[in-house]
Amino acid sequence: MVAIRQHVSKLSGYAPALPTPFDGDGNVDTVAFEHLCDRQIRMGATALLVCGTTGEAPTLRPAEHHVIVRIAVDIARGRVPVIAGCGSNSTAHAIDLSKDAEAGGAEAILSVVPYYNKPVQNGLFAHFLAITQSIGLPVILYDVPSRTACGLADETIARLAELPQIIGLKDATGDVTRPTRLRPLVGSEFRLLSGDDATALAFFAQGGNGCISVTSNILPGLCQSMFLACRRGQPAVAQRLSVSVGQVTAALFRETSPAPLKYALSLLGYMSPKVRLPLVVPTEITCTNIRAVITQVRKEYAEDMLAPARKIVQNHLHAAIG
């Protein structure tokens, strides 16, 4: 049986879907990526997700995929789990990526529903089963039909949840009722993680365990504080924090992610806004909107860029009580 570490099997809260920084020559900027990983851990991230959609995985070469996983593992040093995106619409390719991530030290993989091919549900089950039979790592399923043109049915998720290696689901459908429907089918230990920042708070309220997030790249402490307030029975605090989180989320999704995210992080000095084709940098209208939102949120929550999440939530709990 596969040994699954507790901090993976009990994953909760906010885990950033990290972008992949590129330098002026279009190569992976390893120094910037190291800083991104370390900042997120210091700000309370519960895991690091690398080489996913936000990491521009379809454009990464196999050697780059390996380097990115290895860097994240080296920076994390066991403080938080590293989850590697290893999805493909080719089962054989997904297995190759998964094996490489395991060799690189990842503690789990995120495996997306095969895109473009549009397999039937039995094909999806066979795809994920083959992956689990090829590696010794736990697997988190990733359902994002807006990008794959194919979705995982609740019944298929329930079948897959019976496999010991499949420990959770990143749900990017935006359906906030899904945790309520799935929980009786998958059991209390199965991790239900939102993959949609815009509806994450409602997802938590329905029993979701956390969020694999784009927005937490910008506001790691604020996002974690919102989650903690929800879990601690402070809905007014969570709702107050969600206003700023929602403003940033809206700005980051005016155009296809991760181009707006990379531009926002460039404003904060963390990385270049460069993306790989076929993605392009955001339009000036989007950039103007991002600049305005970042300026506003930094004035209100400057400590979110500097202090651990616990300090922020304490400040807001005091404000709510007062």
C-alpha cells in the first residue's frame, strides 16, 4: 500500500497554483521561482502546486518540468507538500510526467481530466486507474471542464475515490453545491478542494476543505485568513475579507490566466510578466485595471505582503469583536 503523509492526506486551506517565471530569453527563471516558493511557505501556504494550468504546463519541456518540481521540493524542505501537475490527454504521457515528478521528490500529483479527446466516463476511470498503477504517489483529480471540454461525473469520482491512492479532487466547475453532493459518496477523508477562486468561500461553506488558488499568489495571507475565519465560525470576518479577495480575483481573470497574474506579480517585483505563446501579455485595459486593484488592496492590506496569515486574521477578529 502507498504510504501517504498526513499533511497531504489532510490538505486544507489555501495552496497556490504557482506560475512559472521566465527570463528575458524565455527560459525558466529559477531564482524568481525559488523566491515565489519561499514567500508562499512563509505566508502560510499549506502546499505548493507547480506545473499546473497556472504554471503554463503545456509549454514546458520535460526537463523544465523536472527542474521546477525539484526546485519546489528543495525550497519546501518538507515544510509543506509539493504537488506536481502531471496531466495530459495522453495516458502514456501523463504516466511519464507522473513518474518524473515522483523521482523529483513530489509528494502528490494533480492529474487533469484528459482534454480534447473527450473520453467517456469509463475511459476517464481507466485513464486515472492506469496512472495510479504506475506510480507510488497519491493523486488529486482535477476537473476543469471549461478547459478540457470533458468533465468528471460525480459517480466516476466516487468510483475513483475507492482507490486508496486517489485522495482528493480539485473542482474548477464553479458548482458550489458539489461538496454537499460528493461528501456522502467519497467519505469524510477525501479532500474536496476548490479550483475556482471566485466561488471558493461558498465552496468552503458547503464543506470544501480548501482551495488550489490563483489569487493567493497575490494575497496569500488574506486568502488564508478568509479560510480560517470561515472555519472558526466568523462569517462576518470572512465576508469582509472576501470583498478584497474578490476584487483581485476579478482583475486576474479578465483575460486568460496566467497572463494577468504574471503582470500583477511583476508589479510587486516578483517576476517578469513574460508568458509563452500562444499566450500573450494582457491588454492595456486589463493592465490598467490590475494596477488600480493592486494599489487599492496594498493600501488596505499592506501587511498581507509582509506578515504571516495569523496576524491578519487576528487583526480582523479584533475588529469584528470591537
